[in-house]
Amino acid sequence: MPFYSENITESHLKKTERGYGRAWDVVFDYMLANNGIKKLLEIGVGGGQSHLAWLDLFKDAQIYGLEVAWPILPESMFSWKEMRKEQHDDDIVVRQLVNAIQGWHKFTNRPFDDRLRLHIMYNVNAKREDVMQSMLKAHGNFDVVINDSKHRTHTAQLMSFWRKLVGTDGVYFQEEFCSTMNDDFKVKRYHEFLENNPDDKSYWRVFDFREISIEQPGCSVLGMYTENQGILNAVDESLDNFIIK
Ligand SMILES: C[S@@+](CC[C@H](N)C(=O)[O-])C[C@H]1O[C@@H](n2cnc3c(N)ncnc32)[C@H](O)[C@@H]1O
């Protein structure tokens, strides 16, 4: 039984139901058998489910999170509007703040030894490439980076600079690749993306899990970038049926 599927907690089952677990089974098994997984970043924290799942799964890893919202409600709508205007060009809606508060409570209820490995940074806009550069400077390359923040059709384009954080050995995943909850995946967008990034072509694999997904099947497509030939060989061998050519 692969490590991810055997050990994943119930709170992360949604990801498995979308099919993403199929890819993570292959990739994480390969990584654990080789250099291991010591540093994982997921962009987009929300209510914290994923970060807690990663914390439980990878007991020796440092788990990082970036989130544009923050777990404090402003005192008045006036200050809320001011904060929003000054801090980010993203729309931050109250739901995002409430999610952040719920996530924060879950994180702070964890045993201290777990919290020592959990690094959640709020009020950070991951669309800024200088944020990625600062993380690279501070922590070096990461083994795994997952982008589960804004799912807009052009996210792949906008945020593909995050793949630089994984260097030559690690792996970058984009959830809901080239789609949104309201606008399903279109293969044309993936091909446009490759045309704009010709040098990256051989390093991308895009897994189409729409047929097996029981959770938002229209957008259950996972993008993966890695220069690690071992990982590329492993997915080409095991997941060829799901890879969009
Ligand atoms: C789908 S939720 C994340 C859920 C979480 N990863 C999980 O699986 O439990 C997306 C989150 O991304 C955050 N987000 C959206 N745009 C962002 C940005 N530009 N930078 C950082 N976070 C962002 C949203 O506030 C929201 O909390």
C-alpha cells in the first residue's frame, strides 16, 4: 500500500476523491525512498485541513503555509476596507478571514512539538514573486510545493514562478490546473501555457482525474512540475493513462 493512501487522515479524503492521491502515492513513495521529504509548502491555508494532514503524514518534515487572509477580524468595516485597500490587490472576503480564524484555532490546539514544525504565515500575497525569492533565500529549496490558492484559469501562468523554489530535485503541484470551480479545465489553456513556457515543457505533467473524481470532477486536474528525472519516470510508468499529452 503506498504511503500517502495508507496514512492519510480523514480530513484529507476530499483530495483523494478528486484523484490527486493517485499522483501523490507515486511521487511521495519515490521521494521517501530517495532523498526524503523534509520541507513542504502549501500555498493557501484556509481552514488548515491540508496543513494538519501534512503535519501528521510527514513526521520529520517542516510544514509551511502562506495565506493572503489573516485570523483577526477588523474592529469596523471602515478599517476593514482600509486594510484591504492597502495590503493586497486580491479580494479578501469575510469568509476567508473566518476560515483563517478557524484554522488558527486548530493549529494552536496542536501539541507544542507539532507546532514547532508548523510555519503558517498570514497576510502574504503569494502572487508576488519576491515572496518566493525571500523564502528561497531564507530556507533554500523545498522538497514539495503545492499551490492550492486562487483557482483561476490563469493561475498556472501567474504562479508558475513558485516552481523555482523546488530546485532540481523537488516537485511543484498546481491543484485545479487551468480551471476554476465554475469554469472546468480546458486542454487548450494547458497548450497555451506550454507555448508561453517552451523551456519547461519536458518538466510538466498534467494529470486528468476528471473521470475518476467524485468531488468537483470538472476541475480535478493536477499540474506537476519537476526536473527530477526519477519522479518523471515513476509517474510516466504508473500514471500514463491520466497524463494529458
Ligand atoms: C481552497 S482554499 C485552501 C484550502 C487548503 N489548502 C486545504 O486544502 O485545506 C484557498 C485559500 O487560498 C487563499 N488565497 C487566495 N489567493 C491567495 C494569494 N494570492 N496568496 C495567498 N493565499 C491566497 C484563500 O484565502 C483561501 O484561504
